[in-house]
Amino acid sequence: MDPIRISQLRTRVSLVVCVVDAITSRAPLGNTTTVYLEGTRSKAINKSNGSYIFNDLPPGEYRLKVSNEHYFEEQTLIAVGTDNFIVVVQLKPLPSYPFSSGTGLIRFMLQDAAGAPVRHAGLQATVVSEECACARVMAEQLDKGAEVITLGSFTGVIAAGDTYLLRGRSVQATEELIRIAEVIEHQKRFRLDRKLSATFARGTLLLPVQETRSTERGEAVIAFRGNRIAAFQSELLITYGPNGRHVVKDVQVAEGTTMNLGIIRLN
């Protein structure tokens, strides 16, 4: 009998991609999610918890692409080193997404002065009603340059990938847009994707921000989740064109209803 040779293959986890629905913070709808890395033949291994794993990647820079039929495709450049690297990708819903009945929506079309659709305009809607604050800063002072924040007085779950507006309580309040990169301690400590550029006092509010973009046809939808009051005020920022021109609109939103703004003309 020929001897049996046993060999053990060892693989190294290089990259873990966690894909979540930006509205529900859960796994994306359906089973059409694809996760792809340009510049490598390595295929993603789909785990039962909804994450995607790439093994044995050479260190370097890659373009990560994530797509699903119900969402905009997301692309981002990532730098993979020798340690495990985790990235959270929030998929933003297309206008055709099957929103739940209790979701507050803003819908509109973007066109230029000639009536042509404005494609890929950046859309950012901030809930400015203080009653809708998701949390408050708990430290006596949150210093400029900090990248870990401690929060309390939660009214909902804060997840990696979420965007918020930090707003102070004074008359001339300091404001800064932040994005959660990692949940260090559930419902307590969070790492930001970049350091703070200003100092904030205890009690500073964390206001929810929804970000998306317009489609090839200029269609746009913005969805709001889990706000504490039935009707609230939002500030809509539309950024478009090669020079980053912008328009700001105040929009009243109510749970379970759609505010249709019709066609918005951009000069």
C-alpha cells in the first residue's frame, strides 16, 4: 500500500467585509449581494452571519465593489496590510426599494435648467429637531483630535457606518459631521473614521444624518428610520456638478408618509 501523505493547508484571513442595509442596519434584502475586489483573483467567502471573507491577500491597495439589485453600488479604496482588516459597507436603497409602511420618505427628481436629469448628485438630509437626537456626549469634554467618543442617553442603536451631526447646546453651537467606524463597547464607546476637528462639551447632541445620491434618471429618495416623534424637521443638502455647487432646503417629514418635492431644477 502506498503511504498516505497528509498535508495541512493554512490560510490567513486578510479582509472581512460586513455588508448592511443602511435603513435597517441588518443584512441586505434578497440574495443578490456580490462583493468583489479589483486586482486579485481571490473570491469572497460568504459566511452565515452575512460577512464576506478574503484570505491570503498580498498587502496593497484594492478597490472594493459591493452590489445588490435593491441598492446603489458602493465602491471604495482600501489598504490591506498583514493584519486582519474589517470594513463595514452600508448599502443605500434605490428609489425602487420596498420601504416598510412606517418609514418617512422624501422623494423628488433632479433636473438641470434644460430639463436633463442630474445624475449622481450627493444628497444629505440631517434631522434637525432636537427631540430626535440619538444620543448625547457623556464625557465632560470631547477634545479636538479625539477619535473615540463616549455616548449616553440613547434613543436607538448606533451602528458602524452611521453618519451623525454633533451639535452643541449653546447659542452659537459648534457642529461637525462624524461617521462611526467601529463599535468598541455596545451602546457606550465608538471609534470615528477620522479625528474631531473641534471640541464639544458634555450634553452635545448626536443628530441622525441620511446620505445617498440620485440615480441615472435623476430620481432620489431619502428614508428616515426610528425617530422619536411623528413629525420632524430636516435639512436637505444637494451637492452637484464638477464644482460642488449646493442647494439647501428645509423639509418637514412625518413617519409613514412620503413628502414628494416633485422636480427640483438646478441651475
